[in-house]
Amino acid sequence: METTFLELKCKQVINVVDGKTLGRIIDIVMDIKTCKILGLIVPSPTCGWLSCFRSGKEIFIPFDCICKIGVDVILVELYINNDHVKSPPPPKKPDCKDECKK
């Protein structure tokens, strides 16, 4: 699937962990040498529209945390503590599909 930054900017980002809307994408982080997208940046829930660009309180969403990019929304799995800092996810439970593959 191909998309542009402008198309991504129009989509709401929703965290599947708590069901909260994180807002719309304000920037994308890329590695120029490898031409890979490292992640997305959305505004912090505590900052206003213009203050986000000055405060440095954005939320970085690593590319690995993106679950699905849909027509209207982007679903992400992001664990955030009270300081809006990404915390490591809890250990994954074994999936029966993984057990069947052994």
C-alpha cells in the first residue's frame, strides 16, 4: 500500500492499549541512509495546537508499534505512563498459534 505524508496527516492515531485518540500526525522520523521510516510524532495530549511546536512535548511512536494503517485511522500499541514517556510493553503471552508451529 502506498500513501503520502499528507494522507497520513489526515488520519487520527488511536492507541489500542487504552482506546484513547492521540491526535493527528505532526511529523515523521526517517533514517536518510536506509530510507526507512523510524516512527511517527503526534502532539502530547497536554499541549495546545501551537505550543506543541515550542514545548518539545510530543509523543514519538516507533514504527514497530503501528498495528494497522486504515482508511480513516492509524492504530498503534503504545504504553504511556503519567509523564507521557513510552514504557516497555508487558511481556507477551504465548499464543496458541506459536505453540502449534513447534
